[in-house]
Amino acid sequence: MRLERRTLSLILSFALLSAAGCRKEEAAPAAPSTGAADALLASGKPVEALLAYQKLPSSDGTLRGTGVAYSLLRRWDEAHKALEPYVKKHPEDFGARSAWVTALVGRGELAAARKEIAALAAAGPTQLPIQLYAAALAGDEAELRSALERLSTFKADPADPMSQPYELLVIRASLQRTLGQKDAADAAMSESSEASLRSPSDAVSLAETYQRTGQLEMADVLLQKVTADPKALPAALRAAAEVALDLNKPERVAGLLARIPAAQAVLPVDEMLSARAKIGLGEHDAAIEQLTALIAALEKEQHRVLVSRARLWLARALTAKGERDRARETLLGIDDASLAAERSVALAEIELGAGNAQAAVAALAPAIEKGGAAVGPRLLLASVHMKAGQPEEAKQVLLGLAKEHPTDPRVPYTMGTLLEAAGDKAGAEREHRRALEVAPGSTAPLRKLLAMLDESGRGAEAEQLLREQIQRAPRLPVLRQMLGQRLEKAGGDPSAAEAAFKAAIEIDGGSDASWIALSDHYARTARPARALEVLEHVLRRAPDTVDALARAAAAHAKLDQAPVAIQRYERALSLRPRDIGIQNNLAMLLVEQPGERDRALALAEASHKAVPDSPLVLDTLGYVRLRRGELDLALPLLKKSAEALPNVPEVQHHLGLALLLKGDASSGRKLIEAARKLDPSLAPAEQALAGAKK
């Protein structure tokens, strides 16, 4: 029986945390000068610790600390290089030896790892991570059940971070899931989240474990609760920023980093997070400038590992901007062996973006060779085959992964996507359901399944599936929000949808994101005053929350409070100066102010330059030109937008108005009346025409 990959990762994570935080009495004493670095390592800050160790003279203490830090960062080759000579010199240091075991497994040296575990067991250590790791490597059902029994009778050691309640519950859940005890596993995971919240540092450690094992929604929920505290730990704020980036929510990052006190800032780490957020927001030039300056500063201090990491993100920024040649050149300048696989993946993404599928396959070869059984590069390889029109090759890659990693939800999800593209709806549905069995509440396969069920006329079955997922993952607010959106779209009792959004707020402790989701519900259901009431609650607590400011501005605009709307859009734009949506909406308000039409045009043109093919941006630019009297320039823009958005009444209304002004009264009136049937709040033809001439 194969132990699920996630269990291995969890046990590995906690073994390392134990190694970082616990030096037994018999362990080799650290040199006094490593005390500050050791404290950083023990508190779960491997990057900061690594920076500190690199500034110290070489010693046994720095060797040990560097090795454990690299293990926590999953850089197995460098961890092995540091730890192997250390543990041979200090075999009594069981914490370092357990870290070395994880490095051996990470390098694929399972025989050596088993040998070392046997030696540890013979030496008599009682650490639970090693016992469970032995069961994991054995992969035997009897061993797993025995491990569960030992776990239930294990007596916690207050000095051992491994034995804290939330950590034991996570391991219990993973073992139970491997043995098919899904309900018990779900209950243990839910209990672990509650237990971890008693200590912010424990919660951060658990969230990072969720992140490493692909449970991003769970990590997000936990970190939003922790960071709701105005005095949240910097480590919590950074972890929340990392998860936000993984969830493709880069707009959250700047606010989180701004809360880190200057005295506790770790410049290279925070700068890289900030630059990654800019890439996600489409601010490529700003990201490139920031990363280039950071690399120059790090090179002066000779931080080779961090220089390579920054170069990797610089290459991604250049790729996103379309500067593929510069991106390739940047990647070739990375000489850190621990980043070889990531460099290969980045090179493959460049080739894929350029339409060179075969070159992308070739670029991935080193990553797959280096990563061995790693899932990520091979999933990308399957995607490359799919985009190259090679479904059979993609299928073979995924079938191999499914055998080796039967409980990794990304594998059946990708297989489902492949089958759906090939027209095999039944097969796609089967694979997406399998992904949900492995990871209840995973939104990607769930959204796919809901869409497929709706398209096939099985709406009731889709709602039942969503409710079942809520029962299996009751602590995920996003599932309640999905239910609220579904009930809202279906009509019926409006209070039921509202109750679902409010339940999400109760679950996650009232995070800003859940309050904003409730405000969006009110906005979509034509209740701007209620939306504004909710948003004011968020802004009283955090006045510079850009998402809340922009939504509040939109609500003010709906309530005909243009001056206040403009003021709030201006504030939001000052905090996020390249946000296309804010630029666009502010331009639409400013153009109605005769003295602000030049500024409106500048904003609309900036948005158009950033996304020249966006129909909504074309509509805004066209309408701004119309209000400036530039009808010949406005009309082609409005026509193109209206063709792309035939069911958006405001866009059709703008084109109708332009046709009226051009003298095509019949076509103009027809469009305006059709738009008013969809949105009665739009002005009649005569009123619109009179307003346009002001």
C-alpha cells in the first residue's frame, strides 16, 4: 500500500520543524555566535535564518543550521551537502540526523534514508516524526495502523514543537485519509485548524504546511484569521502574502507588507514578494525595475542564493512583458544548482508562450530529471503536450503520475481538463470527482464540475454536490460564497443567498475578503446602499483597503453621489496606480465633469494602452471621446466594443447615442430602446442626446 504523497510531505515538514526547534541535551552545542540565527530557524523563518548564518564564520553550528534551513526550503542537494559531514561528526544530534533523512528522501535516496532510520531506531530516539517516517517509507498498511495507534497514545512533550496538538492532528488526518477513513480525516483537519489558532506562530506553521501540500484555501482561511489581529506577526503577514500570490490575488500583498514594522522587515524577502505582486497586477515595468535594483544590491553582499531567486522572478516579469530574449538571458545567468528545476520550468514557459511546444518539452527535461518524481514539472509537461495537440502524450504522462501519486488532486484535475477538451464529458466528470475525493473543497475541480452539471441540465445535482462539499470542508468560507452566488443567480428567496454570504463571514472570523464578498452580493442584487454599509465597516477598520475603496466608489456612483465616488476612486488609484479597473471607472465619472475631460482621456488612454483589446476599455475610451466631441474617433471604438458585448446594456446605449449624434436616428433609437429594456435606469434617447450636448 502506497502512503499518500501528502502524508510524506506533512511528516517531513514536522520532522524538520522539530529538528529546527529542538536541540536535545546530547546534541552538539551551538557556537554562541549562532544564537540569533538559531532563534530565527526555531521560529520557522528559514530564509531569514539562512541570511544570518551566511554572515557568520564557518563552524559546526552554522553548518547544522544552514543544512536544516535548506531542508525547510526543500533544497535537498545543499541540505545534504551541509548535513552529511555534520551528522558524521555529531551522530548524537538526532534532530540534525532527522533533517538529513528528509534530505535523502528529497534526493530520492530511499535506501540510504531507510538505513539511517534503522540506525536512529537502534540508537533509541523516541521522536514521533522518525517513527512515522519509518512507517511512511515502509508503505505497509499494518505499519500505518500501528502508527495511528502510537499517535493516539503519544504523550506530548512541552519542549517538542512536534508534539503540539494541531501538528499531531494534521498527521492523524493524513494517515486516516491514506487508510480510507475520509470522514475521520476531515474532522481531524478541522480540529487542527481550531487548535493552531491558540498560538499565532503555530497557525503560521500549519498554514505553511497546508500551502506546501496544495491546500491553499485552507491556508488562506487560517492566515486571514491570524492577520486580522492588528499586531499580527511579520511571519504571518509574509505567509499570507505568499498564499495570496499562489491564489492569484496579488492585490492583497501590498497591504500585508505595509503592516510589517520597519525594524522587522527582511528587505530581500519583502522586496521579492512586492515584485511578484506587481507581476500579478500587470505592473511589469515596475516589477522589472524593482527586481533589477534588488539584484544589484544582493550581488554587492554576495547573497548568491537570493540573487538567483530574484533573477528567476525577473525572468518571469520579462516573460510577462513579452521580452522573451531578455528573459532567456536572465535565466541562463542563474548558477544556483538548487534552482535548476525551476529554471527549466521557467524556460519551458517562455517557449510555450512563444508557441514552441517542442522547445518547451526539451526545456522541461532537466526539471523532470532533477525532480525525479516531482509532480509540478510533469504536470506542466502534460499541459505542453495538450497545447501542442498531442493528447495521447499528455495522457501517458498523467497516467504515470496517477500511478505514482494516486492522492495528489492536481493529477485527476489535469486529466479531467484533458478529457473535457477531447470531448469525453463522462471521463472528465469522473476525474474531477476523484480530485474532490482526495481534497474535499478544492475549488478548481469543483467549479469545473458545477459548470459541467449546469451545462447538462443537472442544476439540482450541482447544488447538492456543492452542499456535500460544504459538509466535508465546513471551514472553507469560499464554498459558502459559491453557494450564495448560486442561490443569488437562481432567484427565489433572496434571504437564503444573503445567509450563505453571512455564514462565510462567521466561519473565517470576519475577514475583509468575506465582508467584501457580501457587499458584492448586495451590489449585484441592486442594493448599493446595503453594499456601501458593509464596505464602510471594512474601511473603518482598514481605511486603505483598495478593493473596498473601489467598490465603495462604485456604490456612491450608483447612488448618484459622484463627488464622493470620484474622491474614493482617486484614493484607491493613489494606492494602486496601475489598476486598470479603477482607471477605467474613474474616467467614466470624470468625463461628466466639464473641467476634467482631459484627465478622463489620459486615464482611458492609459487603460487602453495596457489592455488594447478589452471591450470595456474600448467602450470607456470611445465614450470619453464622444463626450469631448470627437465623434469620428469615438464611433469605431464603440462599434468594436458593442460587437464584443451585445448583452451589456450600457455599452449598447453608448453606441446608440453615438449613432444619434452621427445622424443615424433609426439605428440609434433602436439600440437605446433595446438597452433600456435590459436596464430601465438608462436615459431615453432624447434625454441622452440632450445630456451629450452639454
